[in-house]
Amino acid sequence: MANRPPLVALVEAVLMVAEKPVGVAELATGLSAHALEVERVLAELAAQYRADGRGFDLRNVGGGWRFYTAEECAPWVERFVLAGQMSKLSQAALETLAVVAYQQPVSRGRISAVRGVSADGVIRTLTARGLVEEAATDPETGAILYRTTDYFLERMGLRGLDELPPLAPLLPGFDDIEDLIAP
């Protein structure tokens, strides 16, 4: 292409319309560029936006790169965009999401045992919202195992599960939970 825009402009244009984080390899392939060059452009753009004090950031989250509102602008953007339209998760959904995030892959039965109530409806809700998904089937029991999704990581602003905060020291540890729910 004779009139090809600079790579930096192409990267910005693609990320502007992307509905989910876009990985370096995907950008490189789609833009016919070298992955190392795309990585360099992404890092430079992210640093430039921060240095310029822009109202947005370019972040590597959930397996790819995406534009986000700058942290200091978030309260104003939330008031403008959301204005009471945000659908919040129930306490049961938050508890279930926490169990899945920290113990994944995990079955509905295991979630129900940890929470002390059935998790069937909540799992359906979390699945419908794209926060959890079926991961596999337990070979011993045949139970469906659930895990969090890349969308969960994106919404939480995490690059990976290793960035989840540690569980509160007053909560029983996983070993204690095992002892409490063991048959």
C-alpha cells in the first residue's frame, strides 16, 4: 500500500474501535508489522499518554492492549456515562465470583459448599454477564468446572490472576475450608 499511515496511527486507530483488549500478535498480523515493532509502539504510546496527562491510558490488561479512562478522570466519566444506569452485582454474585477467582477451576458443588447456599442461579448470571465460563469437566465426578474470563480480568483491571489481592488474614485459609467442607 503506497499511502500506508504510520504504524503508530494504525495501532491507535485499531485500538480505538476494539471491543476487547487486542494482543501484540493480533495487532502485528492485522497491520502487517513485526511484533517487536508493535510492542515498541504500544509501550511508547502508553508512556506518552501518561506523560502528557491525557484523560485516557493505554494499558496491557486481560491478554491485550486497550484504552481506559485515566484514573484521575474516572469519577467524572462515571457520573457522565453511568448516571444510575450501572447494573451492580448482588452480594451473592460477588461472593460466588470471589470463590471462582480464587479456586478456579471450580465446580458449582464446591462453590455451594464454600458459600453454604446453592450457586446455580448465580453461576448462570455470571456466565450471562461474561465474567465466568465453563473451563472443563472434572474427570472423577463429571461436574462442570468454572473459571473467570478475560473480560473479568479486563473489568478488574488485572493482567492476570496472580494480581488478585491476597485473601484477608482473618478468613479461613483454603486448607481450613477443605477441613470444613470435607465429607
